[in-house]
Amino acid sequence: MSRCVFCRIAAGEESADLVFVDEVAAAFLDHSPLFPGHALVVPIAHHETLGDLPGHLVEPYFARVQRLSVLMESALGAEGSFVASNQRVSQSVPHFHTHVVPRTKGDGLRGFFWPRTKYESAGHAASVAATLAEAWHAG
């Protein structure tokens, strides 16, 4: 069986608008974002759910999720963020991942039902990913 799409993205075998890749995790823009900057953080190694993620990876993985969540405010001008992860139900790719979504008051996100949007262009997506990547690497 071929590796899942998230494994291929993390390995650089599949294109994505990358924010960062390191020894623990990769982050890239969701191809169907709630808002520009909506990113997915995935562990480098394939684990289907949070429950499958080995204990020694939980802290370093979520430290990256936390950092990206904070960067949404400074890099994108968001007022906060929404961080979520589906476990099997509504998990479109069976590779554990965490959604990190920039938020602003009045953005229309309500409950767990919301419309998805698209980036204006491939260049727009690349620009948003580059902004987040620059903030990530700047420390």
C-alpha cells in the first residue's frame, strides 16, 4: 500500500504550501481552508489518531501546534485561533492531524458547521504559507 497523502507531503513527495517541516512534525495549508492561514499540523511518522501518537511525541508535537497557534496572531493579524482535531469521525485523511485556524471576532465561524473557502489563487496560498513559514523560522 502506498503511503498516505500526509506522509507523502511530510516526506516532500507531494506538493503542499508548507509552513514548516522538522523531525517531529510538518505544517501546511489546508487545501480547503476555513480562512486564509488555516493550516494542518501532522506528525512526520504515520499515526492514525491522537491515541496512536506515542507518548514521547505528544509534548513536542503539541509544542509545535501551540507555537503555530500563537504565530497566527502576530504573522497574520488574527485575534486568536481555533485548534481542533477529529479522531476517525470526520477525519478525511487517516493520519493524525491538528487544524490551526486563524480567527477574528465576527468571522462567522459558529459551532461545528461552517462553509469552506478557497484561496484567491495558488499565489495567494503560497504567500500565506510563506508568511507563516517566515514567522516560524524567525523564532
